[in-house]
Amino acid sequence: MKVLVAIDGSPCSHMTVQEVSNRPWPSGTEVRIITVDAPYRRGSLGPQASSAFDEVVRVQRAELFKHLSDAQIAFSKNAPTVKVTTELVEGNPKDEIVATAERWGANLVCVGSYGYGPVRRFFLGSVSLFVAQYAPCSVEIVRCAEKLAGDA
């Protein structure tokens, strides 16, 4: 079985990793944990702004790799017999999660959901809804137990 777990470093992602890693997976199960880095456009920045831009990108990348590492550690503790790999993917999260599931041949995609109301979902979009509609396999959406502070 191939399980794709998409994370973004949010509390919902942490909850997804905990829930999925605590399951008794059958022998031979492979888990691929991905996070998607939406590329920034540098545009026509001056030399100082360009240097600051590069630093922001470097810090963000380091943070994304830390999220992947933390998730891999959680799996190694909770599901030591599962083969776990990680991948940082560039692009639009909605598209890249579905594309990775197709390319890798996933049997299941697991994503977290913020549980936004209809207005915020309209403006922000819903990665989990998009993945549920377009993934080539089953999709599990892990809901946060409580709304996050400041979310409506």
C-alpha cells in the first residue's frame, strides 16, 4: 500500500501525521510525506531587495525541510515498520498533491483540513476539497479537533 501524506506545517498537518502514523499499517506499506513550496517571483528587485528575498526563501525552505523531518520522525516512532520517504515539491499545493499521487501511484492521500467556513473557503480555496475531487485514489481528510485561533 502507498500512502501519500501532504503537510504544510500547520496544526492540522501535525494532527494528520499523528493520526496516520498511529495506525497498524500492513507489512510493506510505504508512506511518502510531501510539502509543497509555492514559488515566489523575484520580479525586478534591486540588489538589496534581491538579497533579502533570497534570505526569506532560504528561511522558508529550511522550515519546510524541518516539517518534513519532524513528520518522518513521528512515523519512525509510531510506525517503525513502515518505509517512509519525504519530498519537497514546488508549485501550487492543490495541483502538486494530485500530481504526486498520480506519479507515485498512491493508494491513499491524507491531508488536513482547517475547516474554514464558506466565505473563507471561497476566497482562500480548499486544498483538501480539490484533492478529494481530483486525486486518482481514495482521500482521507483529517479535520482539526478545534478551530484554530482567529479562524472563522
